[in-house]
Amino acid sequence: MNAEKKPRARRNWLWIAVGAVVVLAIISKQDRSGTAVEPSNPAAKAASDKKFDETKIAALGLSELRAAMRNPDSFQLSSIAVMPKGAVCYEYRAQNGFGGMNVENAVLAGAVLKLHGSDGFASLWNRQCVGKTGRDITEDVRALMAVANRQ
């Protein structure tokens, strides 16, 4: 029974995130009058599209991360940063097995999400996140997830 619930919960979060991405894409392309807004500069449009794609990827990773928690309801996001090479670095708080809250990290590089304590996490985290300065997208991802949760 528990083995059945975990994949279903992950699938549900994935669909929520995908739905949010679609809604946010529609909303972000409109101004207050409801007309589509396109950047006049192709370079600005490409940069905007890249930032939006990074936010979508980070949101999907966040959904997987939350679903992997022992107690997903205890999950509290602290920060998300996208590094220059595309890795997404997460800092979060979650309940441990004793009921206390731990501050932990995770990294999404390519299609690989590594959580604190998993095999290969330390080397990936050190290579992709430690000592690097990335673009903070915490509020962008929170907004995307809020849209997803309203649906």
C-alpha cells in the first residue's frame, strides 16, 4: 500500500507542476490589458525564455524533492539558486526521523536530483554549488508553485 502511494504522490506533484508551468506561461505572456507581450529585442526574449525554462525545471525538481521527504508536510523551502552551468541548488528544512527539523541541501544537475545523504550527493554538491554564485529564483518558483496549488 505505501509503495503504491509514493509513486502516485510523485505523479500528482509532477502534474501539478506541469499545470502550473502552463498557466504561468500564459499569464507571463500577457500584460494588464490581456494582450500578449513579446520582447522587441530577440536577445531579451531568449534570455527571458531561458529564465522561465530554468524556473520550470527548478519547480519540477522541487516537486520531486518534496515528495521524497519522510514527512512532505514538514518541508520548508529556504532557497533555490540556478548556477551558471545550469545546476539547481536547493536549501530546505524538513523533519527528521526523531521529529526535529534539519537544514539540508539538494542539487539538480541535468536529470539527476541528489538529496543530502544520498550516494554521490557530496561530490555533486561540492562541484556544482559550493563556492559558486548563482541566480536566486526562490520567489519565482514559489509563485509558480502557488499557481499550481490553486488549481
